[in-house]
Amino acid sequence: MGASADTGTDSAGVDSAGVDSAGVDAAETDVVVVGGGQAGLAAGYFLRRAKARFVVLDDRAEPGGAWGDYWDSLRLFSPAAHSPLPGWWMPEEPGREFPSARHVTDYLAEYERRYELPVRRPVAVKEVRRAGDRLEADTTAGTWRARHVISATGTWCRPYTPDVPGRELFEGRQLHTVEYRHSEDFAGQRVVVVGGGNSAAQILAELSEVAHTTWLTRRPPRLMPDDVDGRVLFEVATRRALGTADGDVGSLGDIVMVPSVRRARDRGVLKAQPMAERLTRTGVAWADGSELAADAIVWCTGFRPVLDHLAPLEPFDADGRIPLDGARSLREPRLHLLGYGDWTGPASATLIGAGRAAKAAVARIAEDLGTGRSRNR
């Protein structure tokens, strides 16, 4: 796929002959998909099967979604055979049981080409608004008008860092997961890793090999059994979604014991301390007066959904969430959300889970459009 945001009629039937760079006129289509990562591509696969006219608008210059931004040592929780998007199994990565982020990026790029998905990039969607009986996406490359919009922008571009007292006082380096790349950058340093999830555990495990590490969490992290990986987690999520299991993924624990994390546990470094009360000029401090010096703090404290482009539709409730029926917005039925976490479908933020959520969402869209119902079964 090219990196330009050209217009013109594509193989999915998007009539964009009227679009110019100023967005004076609007392209007409059935569905606009906002975001070209795994959730957006899964939606595109089922939209093509449903014979819908659609376009995928991606604000990145290259394929792969956020996978190209992850730290170098990141590995999937599951083997390639258990991490596919719909229609095409992920090839194995030579020499690795659990694929790297680079391998996933290459897979997503080839997935686009394999299914000839009409992805336009780099095209940033500034806002989605109502336009009579259509929704209108105002973008950096013109305007698209559609009967339905699927928002699949994910969370990576909205990192969350808690407002811990003293953050502005700390004189060392502070960075979020999104900025972390290599452990070598911290060799010999005193590094505090904050967060109780998988990113924190994996980054801590890597840093502990070259730096003096301290792990801070708000509650004791729960390590999953060594034989639990992404395959088991997806099976549990599936049974939960079907109503055939009492427990959920969270009942298994917080941390998947990928090889690097198991090695850190065996070295005795996978031990968390309670979250500090505040930051100081030289490190962190607790309520009992104890302090710890640090050269750097890595905030592995999660993300928030990227949903600002939907503000004109006013789909949010008083808590800032978008109430859903499946993936469909209750306040704007022409709007659908994919890939933001379990609230948009069980395991929908995973590669294999994205396909299941997309299939269900597109089936409802196809029914409304009156096209391709049988092809979505």
C-alpha cells in the first residue's frame, strides 16, 4: 500500500471522485473505518466479504498499527498459530515460538496486500459528525460521508501517567511505556518501574539484566501459572463470552509468564514493593519516611481510548464512556467501536479477539445495509 492519501474510486467501490485536498466535497461510501491497525483490518476483511463499500483511514505512514512502536524485545503471549486475524494464519517466525512485534508488523502489512484492503494513509480523522442521514468524517485528506463509522483507533496514542505528587520535582529521566525501546539505555542505572501489568513485568525483566531495578505496584501483582499463555486466556475469554464459564481472564492472574519474565522470577528480581507516596528530587519516598534513590522512572501505567474524534456525536455518558450494545453505540447506532478492550468485545484488543469482535459488528452493519448477510455467517 502506498503512503499517499490519494483519492479516486478503489476496488471496494468508494466513490471519491468529488474529494479535493480542502475537503470541499465528500466521498460517499457505506462504511468508514477509522484506524488501520489489527481491529481496523479485521473489520475490513469482513466488510469486503459482505460486499460493502468502505474505506480504512489510517493516520500512520506505514502499515502495522502500533506494533511498529513497541519495544524491541516485546513478544506475543501466544505462538503464531494462535494469533491470526480472520482468513489467514500468521506464519511462524523462524527461530521463535512467540513472535516479535516486528513479525506482527510484517504480517499486518502483508494482510492488507493479501486482501486488497482499501487503506488510505496517512490520513488523520479530525472529527466525525452527523450529516443528515449520514455520518461525516472530516480528515486531513478531505471528507468522507458514510452510513456507518467504525472507530478502531486503539489506545497506544493516549498513554496514561498517574498524577503522583512530586513528579515535577524529580531530576532524573521519566518515560512511559510508549517511549521505552532498549534496556541498554539504562545500563548501570537505578531504575524504578511503576505498574502491575504485563508491560511492567516484561520491561522490568529486561532492565534487571543490566540495571538496578525496583518494581512498584498499587497492589501485589498476581503471577499466572507457567503453562498459561495467550491460548488459554483466549479460551477463557471465549467461554466467558458464551456464558459457559464462571471465571474470567482476571481470575487467572495479572502477569503472563513469558520466558523473560520466568527468568526474572527465577533470578529473584520479580518482587514488587508498594507504590510510593511521592517523588522527590532524587527518587521516590513512602509515607513512613523511607526513600529510594533513582536515575530513571518508567511508567508502565496503561492507556486510555483514543476517542476525541467522536466528540461531535456526543456518545459519552456522565463517566466519559460510550455505552454500547455489543460494538454499537447506544446513543448513535451508526457508530461502532472495535479493539479498545473487553468493553468492546471479549479480548477485542488482541489479534485473534479482534476478528471475533469485527465479525459480529460487521454482521449488524451488513444487515442494516441489506448486503452480504450470508457471507458474514
